[in-house]
Amino acid sequence: MFCFGTWKTWDLSNWVKHHQAELGIDWRPHAETLTYMSIAFALLFLIVAIGLGGLIANPSMLQP
């Protein structure tokens, strides 16, 4: 899930940049931040994956 989310966000970033070039649009703020968003999503997915792995390894962490 971590890799898939990162790949799709990066793919969206490239798609937006490609269509901007075709349309002759020089600047759109959200397209420039998509690369940073893909890094943020990658880190988020990594943290969730590590947390779920920890819960699978030690389910007693869920008990108060």
C-alpha cells in the first residue's frame, strides 16, 4: 500500500505537468507541490505500515 500510494501520487504529478506543458500553462501552485505531497504520503503510509506491523507482532498493545 505504501509503494502504491507513492507511485500513484507521483504518476498524478507527472500527468499534471505533462498536460500543463501541452496547454501552455506556465505555473499552477498545486502541480508544483504534488512532488512534495507524494513524499508526505509516502512517509504517512510508511508510518501506518510500521504501526500496523507492530500491532500484528504485539496485539497486547491494544489493551489498556
